[in-house]
Amino acid sequence: MRDLRPLFDPRSVAVLGASGDPAKWGHWVAAGALRGAHRRDVWLVNRNGGEILGHHAFRGLDELPEAPELVVIVLPAGAFEEAIEASLAADASAIVAITAGLGELGEEGKARERAAVERVRAAGAVLLGPNCLGVYDAAAELDLGSNEFTPGSLGIISQSGNLALEVSLLASQYGVGVSRFASLGNQADIDAAELVEALAADEATRVIAVYCEDFHDGRAFARAGAAALAAGKQVVLLAAGGSEPGARAAASHTGALASDSSVVAAACRAAGIQRVATPKELVDVALACLAPHRPRGRRIAIVGDGGGTGVVSADLATAAGLELPHLSEQLSAKLTAIAPTIITTNPVDLAGAGEQDFWNFERVTEAVLVSGEVDAVVFTGYFGGYSEMNEAFAERETEVARSIAAAAGRTGRPLLAQAMFWDSGPARALRAGGVPVYRDIEAVITTLAALVEQELHPGTGVADMGKTADPVRSDGYFESRELLAAAGVPFAVARRAASVEDVRAAAADLGYPVVLKALGLLHKSDAGGVALGLADDAAVAAAATDMEGRLAPEGYSVETLVDTAGGVELIVGCRRDPRFGPLVLVGLGGIYAELLRDVAVALAPAGADEVEELLRSLRGAGVLTGARGRPALAIRAAAEAAAALSRVAAAHPEIAEIEVNPLLVTPGGALGLDARIVLS
Amino acid sequence: MRDLRPLFDPRSVAVLGASGDPAKWGHWVAAGALRGAHRRDVWLVNRNGGEILGHHAFRGLDELPEAPELVVIVLPAGAFEEAIEASLAADASAIVAITAGLGELGEEGKARERAAVERVRAAGAVLLGPNCLGVYDAAAELDLGSNEFTPGSLGIISQSGNLALEVSLLASQYGVGVSRFASLGNQADIDAAELVEALAADEATRVIAVYCEDFHDGRAFARAGAAALAAGKQVVLLAAGGSEPGARAAASHTGALASDSSVVAAACRAAGIQRVATPKELVDVALACLAPHRPRGRRIAIVGDGGGTGVVSADLATAAGLELPHLSEQLSAKLTAIAPTIITTNPVDLAGAGEQDFWNFERVTEAVLVSGEVDAVVFTGYFGGYSEMNEAFAERETEVARSIAAAAGRTGRPLLAQAMFWDSGPARALRAGGVPVYRDIEAVITTLAALVEQELHPGTGVADMGKTADPVRSDGYFESRELLAAAGVPFAVARRAASVEDVRAAAADLGYPVVLKALGLLHKSDAGGVALGLADDAAVAAAATDMEGRLAPEGYSVETLVDTAGGVELIVGCRRDPRFGPLVLVGLGGIYAELLRDVAVALAPAGADEVEELLRSLRGAGVLTGARGRPALAIRAAAEAAAALSRVAAAHPEIAEIEVNPLLVTPGGALGLDARIVLS
């Protein structure tokens, strides 16, 4: 881990390309840098010299009185290399390159970036960008970008300046400010993973929000996310470009290579990174992660004073997989003792009891929280609105809000609120007390469900790729089987045969019925290169002779026919993502499953536990687990076979694709019926 | 259709139960009523007389100088009947009963309501409530409730006061006010359907937002929604209580009988009602429906100046089923001519061209809209933010916004915007010009996708129940088959048999192989009462003898064995919803389909076109339509069979459930293999 202190808290800053024109980046960056001039040297550099923003402008970095620890380059692409050289010659430790028009435009620019990075690294310096929009650190009073942020506890890493601005605006409406911001740019040197590490190490940063189009080293990113979580700092990720038009836009925007959405999801699951789809969701989830407590399970209670809001919340929560248990008789009686009109079904409806006495909001909420009957409470309704009526109400309601927040803090269980008067004094008092208060109920429910999911299915960790094994040189059928079998994938018994005569002998040796496969074909099944259930020598001879004539195969495999009745066929395979590396895929075979694309993905290598969870997450998992009176199948054996395959994929980077299709799962075990490898 | 003018625009109002206590409903309603005192007589009535809110309080309705056209009852449940009688005696045409504690508590209250409604109707009057929260009409300056609304064009019908308030608050942030509000209450007399009719007929109301827990007469509601749409007024519905905890809460809140979510969805589809799940969505969709144009197809362009926002929008749009076509070379050239730096992939990224010249926002947006290459444009990004910088920028950006809205209006294609500076001057100018401007991009995309869906799959209309036929008296197997066959459902050939000997004779007559079914059992298949593929007389005799001994059935059916290979089994049935009446359900049979509950529902009777669309909407529809190289099956024949079954269900209210399971669909046709009726 490199020290990024010179990037976020430099002792001095030089702005190379500072400008007096208020419509230019060189002006905005200079103005931002000068806001920190009371605590560090800030030098403006412009080849024309003169005066900018009331400060002397140096004609070059070589004119500065001292070495600048950080240089911001705000020059056109043509001056990039020269600026880098000048920065290194001036002994800069960190460089921020706003300069656009390099790697995002294509290979030539990428080559120029690589050469520059080589020079930067050789000098022991670090480079953010190029094509980036600057950096911000609230504690260090460093502001080198176009956006102005309110100081706070949210760290933002973004590949888009406007998106970071939108996130900060949405966060500020909930009173959440920004601790650090770093614009990713082209990630020529410093990448998203390294920035996550740096923000995780930053004291002021409590949650890390990331907008990313290109993960550069996806594994390192995931690992950094897992490490940040271990350090108590949740990473919330908005990864864009998963659709074809999205990827097209990302490529034109930053030259990004976007990853498949399911792959990003797999990495996030492994790392315990919260994944979202929009800037609003990014802020919604971050807000809950800033709160002191997390839900331990699915059971929630809804407490409010609007019947309708309660019903809507209950519907949403149920759809999101949360549970609203009936409250116990004791708890119900306790609530009725607070006010007899309270409806004690869950949702709990204070009905008139809240406006009779605002303290009833606090009494009811605390009673439900301390009961231990639920893992979280959602507070919703009119609360906050009384404060709009008169000053006395406002004071009392705010006091009650403070007390509610304190009560929630004591119980150690999360309280999340939705308030139509979301910006009222009482709402702000709840927020100040650690209760996230949202404008809309869907934000509360979606966020809560996401946190519950993470708690119940914690990241299994980001697997190391393990040692690389001796490269595989053949993609032959038997070599593939042997490689997988050695790793622990069980297969049906098979014999290699070179000729029709060999085939007949092998079949007689194995015992009928047998399966005959012609080898060396790309899609042997589609080509008519597989014959199932050959019952006797005559049938075997006829099938082999037919294949010999039609396909002239390299050879044959003669295999014991496996009874598939009562079993389910899975597809198990691995492929390789350019950013996240090897992946294991499991899916149900069969026509419905194919149509419904019922497939789940994890980073490879994956452990058997992880694969088993993957199998159980399939929509049609019931056929494996014994739903509707069917026998339960050996899901564990299937998971072990897939885990073994994933280890092979991880150890052999030369394998582009590897597949066992089908993997037959029966009540007694799992058995590979075919295997295929594609070398890259 | 009754005239509800006395409810929304009465010539005079009496508040029965007016109160001087500012914490009481009788106070709020009186204060509200008095706000209209400049245009109608308002009389406050309290049995203690005296003065309330500076006005004389009458001791009874009989003391009023004239007949009150509308009486609001704000008295406890105990005084309900007496108040109704007094109102009718005073010759009131409309009554609003705020009074709670009646039908929502159970059968006794319901009976009291029924008796009161009988009296009200006999007198030619109408009743809103009881247990309602009042009524509001902006144009008539009538305000009889606790909420204060801003006048506008949104009609609100709600079964929850707080929810209506939340909707109005959310709408007001987008500058949308309320034309009329009616609280549903227990719908003892006036129900949701009648209120939809009344709001559709109201000139000031342009979109109708409904929150409903209990639909009372669901068919009438759907019909009213379809009629409103035909009159150019979209109904947007938030129907709650679809989950078990939601239904539980609704029952405790208003005594509501909630309907299954899929049934409500079916009614909305038929009627062209937009269905949403949250108050925010209600407002988001209503906002778009207030705009002058609707999208005609799925093709959209995204225009913005933030690369990241464009990528996120593209991902969301693709996931929502919208399409982002590549722009033509001509259009692309036209955009490049506006400014060479514009990235003309779709999403279109103005990059720096917007801040160079604000008018470029207008030029680009208009060029894309007039091109005809897309059905709608989504405008997003930093626009609106320049106005925060200085006064000159604010003026120019607002002028550009006005011009963008005008351009969109001219093209006849919808423009929807998302703005992080959603409340800026330019954003308000866009809104004023008919462009819906949202805070969050998901609101834009979700709304647009919903409108496109409605346009491409317009409501098929709410079917009339048709004539009721002579009631079915027997739920016997052969009677059920005959009833369905007569309506047009084809069945496998079958013979009735009374004894083992009869069975053997029938089988010989039909020709082997046959199927044997034992009759009179509730679940004949589970009980071992079905034997398939009996190949000869010996097999038939053995199976019949076995059933005779084990099951002592009422009789037998002997049927031709149908070859099911190459076919797909469907489940087709009808059931009855207490609110929406008969429904037809179609689903895929088989284990995966059962596990995945791949079922679709429509109101019965349904036409063959409608059922065919239903079948095509199944997730596994590919097995019917010939996906992945399979043969296409006779989906039309299956649709016709299901439509025939739905006609039977609609014509026979005495049938609680009716089912053909399985209905075999082959490339050549559809054939019922079993039938079952349950009488209620």
C-alpha cells in the first residue's frame, strides 16, 4: 500500500496551467487550491506569468521557491509528457492530471499514459488521472476540483464529476457531507482499489461511495472493499455500464471497459460491498450505513400513525423479503397500556394516540425496539408535521425526536424513519441522533432489505487466485476429464477408442448399455456425434460405423450409460472476465431453465459452501432441495464438483472456458456426463 | 351516474358537531368550511349553541334558516343514525360522515351503515363515509377536512388521510396542486368507482390519483378507470394490502377486504389504469400523465452533459425494456455541426458544449426530438446548475429552458427531464412549459417505461359479465366436461362406465391404449385414481378391479390415451375474487413452472386475443412460441380454449372454481385432458 498522504494532504500545491479566465478549469482549480492557502503553500503556474486571482503566477515549476509536494496539471494533452517531466524534476510526490484526450481516446493515448506512469513510479511519485476532475479532502482543506462539497463523513470515489456532485447534493439534503472525494479518471496509475484503501484508512471517512465504470483490477477492488468493511467502513458501489448502451456510453466517456453486471454482483457479494443502481440509492444505502446499528435478521416492525402508510410499508417490506411478525401478547398489552386506541397488529398504528401525546411516539417505539421481537423498526407517518403548526408543538416534537433517537441508540437495534415532513426540526433531530430519516418509504425498505441480506449472507471473502499450475496444452476430451477428475470432479466411466473395432471391444468390456461419443468436434451433440443407450454390440457397431462415415472423428469415447431418471442436470462452468478474472457459473439445465436463464455466478476459485449457496439461490432451486414432495438431491456433492472445477479454472489462466455439462445430480451424488475446455 | 355536485360544490354547508376546541376534528372541519363562507352559507351546529370561531352556533339542524345542501357529520358513532335522520329531515342532498367506529369495526357497524344508506338513498341523497376524512374542491373553494391543499389539476381519492397528504406534499414539490380530494372511508354509499366518475367529469381535474385498500365493486372501479382514460384523464392507482401483513393492517385500519395483487394488476391492465406501489411513484407517474404527449414506442434517446449520468440512465432504461437506438449518420452529423465535441452515441453527451453555449442544450434536444428516430427524449445532467452561479447565467439558462419546453411541445414527442438542480429556475421553467422534471433518474425511467407499456399494450376493456346462464347443479366430471365442451373447450374422447365390466367394454370400443379414471374423488390423481397407458384388456381389467377395491368410486371414465410427447401442458382455470369477480388464470404445468409459479391472470370473461397475450407474457412462454429451435405450438388454440372456459365461469356465478388441468398444447392444437368444477 503506497502512501497517498501527498495526494490528499500535501504540504504544498502547484497548479500548472492556472488561468485568469473564469470559464476555465485552470481558474477553478486555482481558486480551489487558494482556499487552502492558509495552511499550505499554493503556487500558481502559467507560462505567461503575470497575476492570477490576485496572486503572482510563476512561469514554470522550476521558478518555485521550493519543491511542490503536489502538482495539478491543467494543460492540454499535447503538453502532458512535458508537464509530467517538469513535475518530477521539481520533485513532486503526487500529480493530479486533469488533462483529457489521452487513454480514453484509444491505444495511442494509453501508450502515452503507460510511458508517463513508468516515469512517475520510477520517481516514487503517484499520479491521479489523467482525464480526472480533481481531489478534495475536508480535514486537510484541500479542494482541487470544480465541485464544492460540504465537509462530512462520506468518502466519494467517482469516474464522473457530475455524478459525484449529484451524490453530494443528495447526501447534503440528509445532512451528510463529504470527507474525501477523488475523481478516478483513466486510472493510469492510482486506481479505484487503491483509492478505496486510502479512504478506508482516512479517519474522517465513515462510508465509501463509489461510482465506477471500469474496475481496472477488479479483484483488487473487491479485496479493498472487503478490507474496508473489516475496518468498519462500508463500500457502496454504483457500477455502471452493465447494459449494451451503457457500456457503449462508458467507452465513449472514459474509454472504460465495463464488466458484466452479474460479475460485479458476484464480486460485491464476496466482498460485502453494497451494490446499488442509481445515485439516489447510493445515498440511501450510505445513509443507513452511517447509522450506529445494523439489523441482525429479517424481522421488522412498522410503527406509525397513518394506516395507509403502514399498509403500503407492509406490502413493500414483504415483497422485499422482510418479515412482519405478529407481536406477542405481552408486547401488545404493553402498547395498549400506553394508549388503548393503539392498533397493535404489526404494522403498529398509533392512530390518535400520537396527537394526544407526542411522547407516545417515543413510548411505543422504545417498547417495540426493546422487546427483542424484531430486528429493526421502521418509523413512518405524520410525525414531524406537528412542528409546522406552532412553536410549542415544534419544541415538544423535537424533544420527543431526540428521545426516540436516544432510545434507539440504547437498544442496539436499528431504527429507520420515513417522514413526509423529512426536513422538519423533529426529522433533523432524529438524524442528529443517529436515525436515518428518508423522504420516501421505498428507500427505507430497499435499504433495510439490502442490509439484512448482507448480514444473513456475509461476504465469503475475495478468493486468492491460488498458485498457477503447469499450463494445460491440450483441450482434448479425455485430457479435460482427467484434469477435472484429478481436482475432484466425479465422472461416468469412459474408455478411449480409436476405431470401430476398439469401440466394440470397449463397450463389451464396460457392459451394455453404453454411450458413444465422437471426439474432436466442436459441438459433438449438435453434430450428431453422441449416441445414447446403445444396448448391444450390433447397436454399438452401427452407431460407430455411422459416425466414422459421417464425421471422421479423431477418436471415440465409450461410456457407461447413467440412469438420469430422478436426477436433475446442471450446467457448471467457468469463464474469465477481463477485469475480475475467473468466474464459476452454475445453472439448471433443461428447456425451462435455459429459457429463464436461471444461472448464478461467483468469483473462482469458490469454496463448496459458497457454491452451495449459489445453487440454493437459483430460482428453480426447489428441484434440488426437494420441493413439492420431490426427493432431495445431493446438492453438496454438486457444489463440491463445481468448487473443484473453479479451482482448476483459477489455477490455469490459459483456460478461457471450462465446462461440465451436464453435471447429473441424484439423491446419491453428482456425476459429470461431459466435459469441455477451450484454451485461450 | 348520480350527480355529486352537492358533495363537491354545495350551495350551503352545515357542520354538525362543530367545536371550539382546536384539537378536535369538529374545529378543523368548521374552520375549513368557513374558508368558503364568502361564496356559500356555512352554518355551524353544536347542541350547546354559543359561539364557535367567531360564528353563531346553532343547536340543531332544525334551527337553520334554510335547508343545508351538504351536512358534515363530526359526531361520535353513537349519534350516527340520529344525525343522518336530522340531515335528511333538513333536506340535505349530500352528507359527509367523518364519524368513525362503524363498519370498520365489524358486522354490527356494517349493518348500521346499510340501514343508514337505505334511508339516504330513499331520500335521493348521497353519503360519503362514514370513517372518512372529508372532501376538498379547489374550484368550488370547498375545504372540509384536516389537510390543506394547494389548488391544481391533480384529483386525489384516498382511503387514508395521511397518504393523501403525503401525495399532495410530494406533488407540490413539482408544482402540482390538487383539484379535488375525496376521502373514501368505509364506502357505505359512494364508493371509489363513483368518485372516479365524478373526478373524470370535473373540468379542473386532469389526472386522478387513487389510494385504495378495498375496491368495493372492483369491476365498476375498473370500468370507471377505463371511462376516465377515454375522457383523457389517466387514473393512477396505489392499491395496498396485497401482502398478508398489508391485508392484516388494512383490515384493522378501515375493515378493508384487500384483493390479491395479481387480480388488481389484471383489472388495471384491462382498464388502462396505471398501477404503482408507493406514494412517490403515484406522484411520479401522475406528473408524466399531466404532460401533453405520450411515448408511442420503446425507442428513447438520452441527452445530457454528464457522462456518468448518461451511462446510469442507459443501464436503467435497458433494464426497464426501453431501447436506445444508434442515431443515424445524418442526425449524428447534425449534432456534430452544433458543436464538434458532442459525443453522438446514444446517450448523447454534450460534454463541454453545454457550458460553452447554453443554447446548445436546446439545439441538441430539438434535433433529436424532431428526427423521428426516437419516441421520447430523456434530458439529464448538470443543466439548471449554471443558474446558481450568477444572475446572468440564471436568466439565460431559464430562457433556454423555456425554449426547450416549447420545442418539445412542437414536436409532439415527450421530453422528460431529471435534474440534480431540480428546484432551480430553469427546472421550474421546464415544468411550466409542460416538461416533467424529476429529482431522480429512476423516477423518469420507471415512469417512461410504464407509459410505453400502456401504449403498446392498451387496455382490452373491462369485460361485461355477460348473461347469467342456467345454474349448474352438478360438479360431476362428465357434467363439467360437457359444460366446457359445449362452450368450445376440446377434450380427449371419453366414455362413462359404471362397473369393471363396463370399463372393459368401453376400452375395447375406444381401442387401446386407454386411460382409466375413478370418479367422485376430490383429488383423483393423488388418491391413485388415474391409470395411464393401459395397453390391453388385461391391464384395463386389473386397473379397474384395483380401483374398485381401493376407492369404491362412483363410476369411471375411460379415455383415449393422448400422446403428450412434443406438447406442453398448461393449467387453465377460473376463480372468483370477492371484489373483482371471475378471473381466468393460465400457467405452465411441469415442475419448474410450478416452482416458479409462472401464472398470469385476467378478468373473466376474456377474449382469445387477451388470453393469447397472457400466455405470451409467461416467463416460460418460449416453450409455446418455439424458442431455441423447438416447434411452435398452437398457442391460439390454447387461448381459445381458455377464453371459452372464462366465458363459462362468467356465466355461472355459482361456480367457485373451474379448471382444465392439464390442457395439452401441441403444434396441431389444444386438448383438455381433465376437468374439475367446484360449486360454491
